[in-house]
Amino acid sequence: MIQKVLFNMDDIHVTLDSLLKAKGITSKELAEKIGITEANLSILRTGKAKGIRFGTLSKICKVLDCQPGDLLEYHSTIKKVQ
């Protein structure tokens, strides 16, 4: 029998705020450098975004000198359904 696994987007946590603080960069500065609005960056920072474009992710990593894994954490709450 095949079991289905439910995935919840709340399992992915954006750690951008702590990285910005560590790098000494404000969200306003980052938004300007990567070419998005502060409002859109806020949606990402608060975890309300449903996804992120690779181009945006690449720009963030370039400005912050980091890897994509430095920006995201995964906390498993997997539920199996039969």
C-alpha cells in the first residue's frame, strides 16, 4: 500500500532576519541591492511567501555572501495518510 505524505509550508523557516543582523545590513538596503520592494522582502522575511524565485535567491546570496541553506531551515512535521 502506498502512503501519502502531507507537506506543510510552515515546515520551512526563513532565517533572513538573523543573517541580516549578522551581516550588519538592513532589510531596506537588501531590498534596494536586489531590486525588490521592501514589502516583498517583508513577505519573504516573515515566512508568508509561498516560494522564491531562484534569481531572487541568487541575488540575496550574492549580497549576503551566503548559501541558500543559510537562509532556510526545515523542521519536520510530516504526517502520513493512508
